Amino acid sequence: MLDLEYLMYQGEIKSKVGLLVTWYHAANSKSEMEEALNSMYLLYFLGFLKFVQNKFPDVTLSPGWVTLYLPPIISNRTYTREMIQQMYDLLKDLPQKITYPAQAVMTRSAWSHFNWLLQQSDRLGIPALWQGKSDPLTLEDLLFIRDSSNPEKIYYDIFEPLLSEFKQAALNTNRKRLFYPEGSIQLYFQPEDFDGLLVNWYEADISSEKEFFSSNSGMVTLKISVQDSSSFPQVAFPKSPTQFPLELEDYMNIILASPNPWGVFLKTENQDALNKTLNVLSRIYDRKALNVPVWISMEVSYGNFSMEAYIQGKDFLNTINDIFPYVTIAPSWPAPVLDSGYTEILVQDMLMLCEGLWQEVSFQLNTVALGKEWLSSVKLLQASPTNTTQNKGYTGFMAMRSHEENRIYYRLQQDYRDMFLANVFTS
């Protein structure tokens, strides 16, 4: 990967931001490019990798895909999960840094796959999003990719005048971000030292909601229910039980209109509420208006934590993937199975349920149960670099925090939160 610190030392850029790097092309015409290609031997990919390992091991590998952009009216083909997975499987065990050049005009529509790829290892990156001369690349597409990724990991080989417009807009700190809803809240909120404790969590409240969202920032928990099979999903307000619920889409519009960074944690009460919630999210996303982190949570039944009256874990996951998959999946165990805490068998079955998911997964932990048995729950974080946990309550926090700070979030009542912050930062 390009060394941003070296370019800063040389005075080429002022900060470690890939957007500031200028790209130059040795072949500036089609004829020059064809001449360059005709002068090289064509190697099969695996032979190429073997050659590099034997002759030039101290390099960054930058394999790409053969692509052809066609307008959506002709074809909706783009980078597929299978393409990304196959490339990753071929290269994941190599010791070198690996970067993947990608055609920018096709990248936004496949961002779920690239987002997964970038999180598998610090060795992986996209060295340059490149633009074909006739590609109808838009400023909004570029801002979406930049806002949804680490600015040190992606470079932009884009034609003028779009490149200058992009730089001006991207470096404007006052603009509204265009964030991928399944993206990491670490990346979105950027807490100091990436400490999950510093991400604020709130319960939805009906009082002064517009003022509240314009003066605070963080994740807001919305409990979603439906009155009957024909009704829209509604936000319930536990702090104001006599208040008539608001429709989810109306409440989401209030959140999305806020100038401050917000994310939503949606806890749905049953299968019908889940279906309708996901359909609302899909409609907002299709309007390109869903630009905040979104988590979907339910208590699920599976394996050794199977219980009647709870949604089957596979049904929960399949519904998300069928209707609107671009969310962080946040499953939890039924409370009645946690009398002995998070035992080895409960943790292993939850990992088995979530095996193979490409989304970020955040396991919801009740810290009263965590205080009874927590050691096995560490495996939830070890299973994947995109797994996180979120703890609700206070007991058992310090044990988990002693093992990991960055990928644990804390949904606490304000008095507990203040006490926990005081204990952590004064100890």
C-alpha cells in the first residue's frame, strides 16, 4: 500500500488521507497502453503469485478484476460476493500487503462486499478507485464510499473536474455524511481511542424529539411493534406509556434530518414487526436517504437456547437477508436460558447460528448473566474481526472490558453510565 507517512515527509500531502494523493499514468494513450501490454508475458494468476513469492516477496500485491461497465438499462452487473470471496480466499494467507483496484462506478452498488473485505485484515485495502473515461461516476457515489471507509485505506484515480469537486466536498467538515447503514459505528462516531464506552446510547422519547436530536449524538434505541397485520410499524415510548406511538418512518425522518451523527438500534417484538421494519428501511434506502448506522435486534431461539414464543434464529437471519440485508445484525439469547450466565454451549450455538454471515454482528449481552459466567463470551469477539458485543446493565462489565475495549459497547442508564465512566477513567 502507498506509504502516506512517506508522502507527508516528502511534502506531497499535508495529512494521511488517500484522497490527497495524485496519480500519474505512464501510458497516457490507448496505443501506449496496448504497446505496454504486448511487451509483457501473460501469466496465470497462481503462477504469478508463485513467481512473486520466489523472486520479489517484499512488495505490495495489487490484483484486480476484469470488469466491463454497462448502463443499468442494459445490465445491473457489478462486483459480486462470489468474486470478492474467491479473490480473498486466494490471497488471505500471503504475508504481503494486498490492495484491490476497483472501478469506481461499480463500487457503490457492491459496497456491502467491499466493506466486508476491508474489515478482514489490516493488510487489505483498495489502492485506487479508478474511473473509465466514459463512466458516469457521480460526486454522491464518491462521497458515499469515502464516508463509509477509512480515509487512509482508499485512493482515487479520478478525472477532472470531478476530482477537484470531490476533494472540495469531501474535506468540508460541515456537510451531512453519506454513510453505509451496515457500517461500523466505530468508523461513524470515531470515539477517542476507538473506545466503545464513549459511544452514547439513548432510549427513544417523545418529548422535544427534534430539540433532543439536534443537541445530542449517539445511538438511539427504538422498540418497534405493530397493532395488527394491516398497520405500519410503530415506535413505542417506554418512558411515556400513555403517549400514542409514532410510525417508524416518521420517527426515522426526524433522526435523518438531524445535523448531528445518529444511529438507530431497532428492537422488534415479533416476526410481523421485523418484516415491516425492514420494508420501511428498504424504502428509505432506495431513496438514498438511509445514511446512518442501523442495527436490528431480537431475542432468538436456536439449538440449546431453543424456546417457544421466540423467533427461530434462522428465520430472523433469513428475513433480514431477504428483505433488507444492509444492517448490523444484533441477536440476543432468550432471558430464561441465562440463569447460569453465558455458558460455553450457549456461546458456541450462537456462533454456529451466525456462521457465514457477511454483515457485522453485535451480540447482545445482559450483564447480570455476564456476571455469572463471562469467560466463554470472549469467543464471540475472537470468531470474527467484525463481531462486537453490546452490554446492557452494569454487573460483569469490568471483566469483559479488561479483555477488550474497542469492540464492546455499553447501553446503560445514565446514572450507571456516569458511575462506570468514573470507575474506568479514575482507576
